[in-house]
Amino acid sequence: MNWTRVVMEQETERLVNSVDYGSMSALEISGSKWRPFGFREYTSLNYPEFDVCATPFTHANRYDFVIAEQVFEHLLWPYRAGRNVWSLLNPGGYFLLTTPFLLPIHDYPVDCSRWTE
């Protein structure tokens, strides 16, 4: 694991630790890293089988915390996906989104973009 990824993961964990996650329901998009973390309820849905860009968005559940680490750089329509995640959040909910910048392109299923400030 490279230094950039280590720092990114430490910062992500620091952000999650800054909220009362033990009382929250969480959805992780494409991963299961956060399953043992201690959320009250936890669901994992995998992209591309779970198409976060789908319109209209039909997933019935709502969550207090949605996590999408290293997913949005693979999306052709990240703005649409962001709107859809917004519809998944309970009022006052959190959306944690990370994307690589200094990490190599990783084409699964496709690598569409790199984001900067």
C-alpha cells in the first residue's frame, strides 16, 4: 500500500470517528471495509450491480451514513449518482465520498476521471 492511500484511509477513518456512528444505519457502496466498524445497521451494495447512477432511483431504504470510497471515479454520471445518494439519506445524514487523485488508473469496470479541488 502506498503512502498516499495510507494517509487517505487514516483521514477517512478520522472523519467517521468524528460522528456518533454507533447509532447510525450505514450503506457502503462497493465494499465491506466498514462492516465491522460498529454501525447500528450496515448494508453493502456493489457497483456496478447496484447502479448508483440509475434513473429513476428505486432503492427503498434510507440511511444515516452512505459511504462510497473509490467508486465515483468509475461512474459516467457522477452528478446523477450524487443526487441519487442524496435521496438515500435520512435528514441530517452523512455522505462520505473519496476518489483517488495521485493513485494509478484502475480499470474496473472503467476508470472515468480524477478529481481535484
